[in-house]
Amino acid sequence: MDVRAAVAVGAGKPLEITTVQLEGPKAGEVLIEIKATGICHTDWFTLSGEDPEGLFPAILGHEGAGVVVEVGTGVTSVKPGDHVIPLYTPECRQCPSCLSRKTNLCTAIRATQGQGVMPDGTSRFSIGGQKLHHYMGTSTFANYTVLPEIAVAKVREDAPFDKICYIGCGVTTGIGAVINTAKVEAGATAIVFGLGGIGLNVIQGLRLVGADMIIGVDINNDKKAWGERFGMTHFVNPAEIGTDLVPYLVNMTKRGADQIGGADYTFDCTGNTKVMRQALEACHRGWGESIVIGVAGAGQEISTRPFQLVTGRSWRGTAFGGARGRTDVPKIVDWYMDGKIEIDPMITHVMPLEDINKGFELMHHGESVRGVVVF
């Protein structure tokens, strides 16, 4: 079938809006009509050429929502008409990783997903007979896409597509990092580095669990109002404090009889390796945890003095906020519909597919929190 898509033809090049061909679902696969898709920094990261796993030509996009149109043989968990969110982190519930209950990083289709193909080793997308790569197993920058059944989360039908598509990545990653990865407790002190779409969701996750002091760090003063809207209690612009950032933050977090200072939890949402080090070193001696969410460019490394770790701080990473997609994503949709979390204010720009390159420009210049393409 012919579908409309934004094709990434090469690193650093604008997406090309065109008609491509899509094969129907094979055994264990699902055909979805994408109704809305978010424009995420991870898509830009791949498009820029900095992603070491980036493949071209490809159909990017991994933050979508839509309706099941057709299912292949053997599919039992969804049916035509179901509303779903594609999952770039699947949940097969059968591989050693899923069965361990220690991680959300399902390995059932990881090898082929990284190669830009479906589990059988082939692509469903093509243009003029030329193969197009899938992206993160989802490819939501097309109005129809095919996914494995294990990479589809069924959600309630009254939730708006142009809002819940954000749960396909940004919302779940930020809130999940707080609840699933760090397991932040009520009354905790936390610092969030980078107040973009992920950082704001970390902040509202911290508010949700009852964190006491929530410090937001960003070089853009416009982010102060955004952070406060979602629960931030203090704001720091590193360019304006006139001193080194880490000692400044440690001093801010000294409370009562505790004169050591440092946050119980810190979160890097920038992808900047220098900031990752600052986030770790701003943790509390003895028990502070720093969660790395941002993705750095190819070949970059993080470093710190071993003393920082020996004295009880810990570095942890998280992907998709530690969420198990088919199990947790429907719950987060419920939280949104029940008013426990906010999404609407973060959707700052809505556009047709033809304007998707403009959406990337808005994100790159910090003018949007989240842009959404509606098909």
C-alpha cells in the first residue's frame, strides 16, 4: 500500500515528504494507522549523523499513537480498531531479560531492530523498489507502519492521540526515571539538569512522588517558568551564579543538621558528558544517586574521580524510564486521563507532516517543548 512518510535520506539532510510503499503485516505483526507522532531529540540525534547506529535511508519517528488496522497470523493481544502506542522498547514477557524482572530491556528483537529491519530480517518499507530502514522498530513518521505485536501497547479509546503520543517516549522516560529507576521517595531532594521535554517530565514525576526540594538547572531562563509549572521549587542558571556549579548546588542542598549537602537524586537530561559529571558530583556523599537519561554523541565518554564513587555516590542509566511497555504505558495513559500528570501544556506546536522539518527547527532552537505531527 502507498503511505505518506517523512524519509531521512542521509545524515544532516532535511526529511523528504513523499509517498512510500508499505507491505502488510506478516505473522506476529500489526499494521497501525498512525494518528499523531511527537518530534523527539532522539530523532534529531540520528538525523544529525551523531548516532553511531543511525541508518539511511530510513523512516524515523518513535513517539506515536494510532489505531490497529490489520493483524498478522498468531496475533492475539490486539485486534483491528484497538487504540495503541508503538513501543521502541518492546515487552515480549518471555526472554531472559523480561523473565528476570530486573530490567525493562527486552532482548527478543534487539538484534534486528538495531539493523533497521523487522524480526524476519526484511523491511516492510520501500520506495521505487529500494529498501527503506525501519527506525527503533517503530517508524512513526509515516501515516501507516508495521510493528511486531510485542512492540504495541493497547490503551483506552477515549485518550486523545495528539497528547498520548508523547507517552510513547518523553513522558514515560522522564516520569519512569523517577519512579522505576531511581525509586525516589517522598521528602527527597533532587536536581534536574536540562529542562526540555524529558526534564519537565522528570520534574512532574518528582512532584508526583512527593519530593521536597526540586532544583532545575538550565542555561535558558525561559525554562524557569516551565519548571515551576510542573513542580520545580528552585531554579539555577549556571551562567549567572558566578561560581562553580557543583559547590553551589551542594551548598543549596544543605538543610538543618546536614551540613554535607548534595542531592539525594540527580538526573541528567542533556546528553552532555560534562553535565553528567556535574550531576554525579552534586549528589550527596554516602547515598546520592545520579541517573543518566540523556544520550551523548558517538565516541564520547563520561569520567569522574573514583573518590566520588568510593564515597557512596552511584551512577545509573535508564532507557524508556525503566518502563515495561505493554504493562506500564496503559497505566500512564490512565494517569493522564485521571489528571494525575499533565501533558497538554507541553505540546507547544501541532503541525501537519509537511511542516515536520520546521518542527525540528523549533526544537533545535529551544522554541518548543514538544512538537506533534497530526496526520
